[in-house]
Amino acid sequence: MLRRLSLASIAAVLAVSGCALFHHGHPEFKPVSDADVGRLAPRQMAPIDAARGQVFAAHDAGSRAKLRLEEARHEAELAQAEQTAARADTERARAEQDAAASSNAPPVKTRAQEAAIDAELHRRAAQAHAAYAQRLLRARQTEVEAADEMVKVREAELERAKLTALSQAGIPAATKYDPAPFDAHVADAQRDYQRARARASDALHQAEQTRNAWAALSQQYLARLQSAPARTGAAPQAGPITPGTAPTQPGEAARAPAPAPAAPPTPTAPAPPASQGTATGQ
């Protein structure tokens, strides 16, 4: 009985050790040590310097993606403000309809009917604006996630570049490292990035669709407001918040439309390593 338990314990330890040594079917990745990188002369650092530049560029792209996410949050605030204005229009239209119900004057009834149509169209436009803002917010969030995955790709490529630099320089320490885990680490990061990029592209497509719907309804509503004097004799009203429009009244908040997110870039493949000797354990 004790013998069987002992054998079972050994098997469990071996299974855990196997999981620790292999990741995604590859040997465990261990980066090049700083001590080994320190063996390189400045003129031998070219692969590493180039890879570090890509890491810095990826971080910059991530910062820009986060800024666009903040702009999308502002767009959501504008959409909420427009919904509030649309509800106010609906309340005013109901008040005019109540007044028209007790009036026999045709112009009063006509204005009440027109106000109800305007309010309903504004409600639909504001609703479309809110739908676009939410889709845009989601697209920008996935864009940030994709940018974060790109940073991981560039960092994995940097680790691979360190081994490449050691190999190209003929540093004996290069033979301590098996290139397979480095290549697998880059491939895993690229796979995760491609998945994040696909999600960002899909979110972009959905945001574009809702933006087009919002733009169409906003233009319809704006056209009705511009034709109001001819239809009812009423004074022109302030235009709605539309994609790409400047403020139409002093009290209207200045804004610029948050652009739809661009698809994240495709990472370039790492340079193949120079020929090196048979790897051994560290």
C-alpha cells in the first residue's frame, strides 16, 4: 500500500515538473541573462538596439490608443447630453400637443404636429448617437488591448534579438540557450496579438455601421430644423450634434467627432538567428 502511494507521489511530481518545463508544447522560455548581454561590445548591439526601438514604438502606439479611448469616452458623454436634449424636446412637444387639443386654431395644431415629428426624429438620432458612442468605446478598448499585445510581441522579439546578437558575435555563452523556446515565445505573442487585432477590426466594423446610421438620422433631423421656418413660420432652432459638425449656437459645446479606430498593424517576423553551435543546458 505504501509502495503504491509512493509511486503515485513520484508520478505527480513528474507531471508537475513536466508542466513547468514545457509551455504550449515547447520547453520553458528563459530570457538571456543581463550578464551574457554584457559580454557584447557596443558595435555588436545592433540587433538589440533595433528591437528596443520597436519596443519603444509599440509603447508609443499604446499611449496613442489610450488617448483615443479617452476621446471615445468624451463622445459617450456628448451622446448622453444629446439624449437629455431629445427628452426635453419630447416634453415640449407633448406640452404643445396638450395646448393644441384645447385650441381651434389650425396653426397651433400644425405646429404641435410638426413639433411631435421633430421630437421623435431627434429621439431616434440621439439614440443612434448613443449606440455609436458605445460601439466606439468598445472599439477603442479593443484597440488598447491589441496595442498591449503588440508590446508583448516586440518584447519577445527583443529577447530573441539578444540571442541573435550573441550568436552573430560568436560569444560562447550563446550555446547555453536553445533558440526553440525563444522562437516559440515570439510565435505565441504574435498569435495572441492576431486574435486581439481581429477583435479590434470587428469592433471597428460595428462602430462604422452605427456611425453611418447616426449620420443619416442626424442629417434628416437637421434638414427638418432648417425647413421649419417655411413649414411653420417658427424661428430656426439649434442644429443637432452631428458627425463632423462645428457648434451652431454659442451655448452648444464645441466638439470634434471621435474618428473610428484604425486596424492595429501587423507585427513583422523576427530576423532568423545566425548559425550557432549545439545548445546545452544553462
